[in-house]
Amino acid sequence: MPACEPTILATSGGHRAGGRTMVEFDALVHHAVDLSGVHGRPPRVMYVGTAIGDAEHFTARMAEAARVAGFDLTPLHLFPMPNLDDVEGAVLAQDVVWVMGGSVANLLAVWRVHGLDRIMRRAWESGVVLSGVSAGSLCWFQGGTTDSFGPELRPLTDALGFLPYGNGVHYDTDTGRRPLIHRLVADGTLPTSHCTDDGVGLVYRGTELTEAVTEIPGKGAYVVLRDGDTAVEERLEPRLLPGV
């Protein structure tokens, strides 16, 4: 059941510590499912862990989280080879794709080798909701800030570009990200950029930002625009999602 139009939920959240499991899906993941419009059957959610090297222990945690949530989870692994015979068919059959954080630079390189960048675009255009956290947010934009290359944050400008903006994640918890985003927007390295505090997500229908949502009260989203040779930041107040 595809979404009514191409939809992306780009986040700095979605996971929380579980009661009987290590990890549970928080409200942002459930909102991605809601955006897909699925009803009458378990939601089909694909977990993509490329950015953390398809770490098996975390795939197992996602499988537990999906069981608790009542989701039908399909992991997509690309290490050491794709784990599915028909990757494109599997991606297009999902309601939601959830991309884990980690190294966005490595994610992009591996996806491009396997043609997953083109598959993700076809999925997006067909109404599969694309979503994820951190690297799984940055990848859909023109670029953003990343620690993929080392502990010092650096710009990334060659992401997938489905959304024609820059992206800033962990805006309130990683102190270096806000000033670097401001500098990169001010000097034109990044276009107008959309940023999220931890626990916040941005909903896009097509390429239009339609809403900011949060699973944590008091958190914010931000638009950083170029004004001459400086950057100007505007805060967006997210809608608090119902708890799960």
C-alpha cells in the first residue's frame, strides 16, 4: 500500500531502550508507518544497516523491536554480498524503509556500487516511505555535516539529492554541528538546510517540507538560510507525536 505521494521522514531519533528488549521503535518509526497508510495487515518495514556495516547484533535488535511493534521486518544486507536475490523487488514491496545511522559516506559508496541509490529513488517515486536516523536522514538530502571521515566534523555534499536541501542531525547534542551548518550555508557549500534536534523528524511530501514532528517534548527543528554572507536560523515547533 504506497503512500499517496513520494514521502520521506528524515530524523534524529526513532529508537529507545526497551523493557524486555535492548531496543524498541519509538514514535518516529511508528509515524513512518502511519505515513505509509497501511492498515489491515502487519506493516512491511525494511531495515537497512549499511552505515554500520550490517552489524548482525544490531539487525537482531531491530528484529526484536519489530516483533514488539507488530511489524513484518525484512533486513537488507550488502555485506559481504546482498542477502536477497531480488533487491529491487524486495524494496518496492515495502511500506517503509528505515535506514540506520553510522557512516553516511560509506553508505553512499556501497549503495552506489550495488545500484541501491537508483532502487531507492524508484521506491520513493512509487510511494514507499523512506526514513531513517542520522546517516539514514542525511542520505536523502544534497548533503550535510558528518563524522564519517574522522572525529572532526566535515561537510558532505554528494548525497542522493532526492531532497534539494542540506541536512543537520543531532543539532542539540553534537555541539559542532550547528556552527558548521551555519558556516557551510553562509559560504554556499550547502543550500538552505533543515536540521533536527534529537527525537525530531521532518516530513516531506515530494520535495516540500510539510511538517516537523517529535517524540520528545521541547525539542526543535530548524531552517538555516543564507542571507548575504551570513546564515540565518529559523526555529520550527514540531508537533508532539503520541507515545507508543
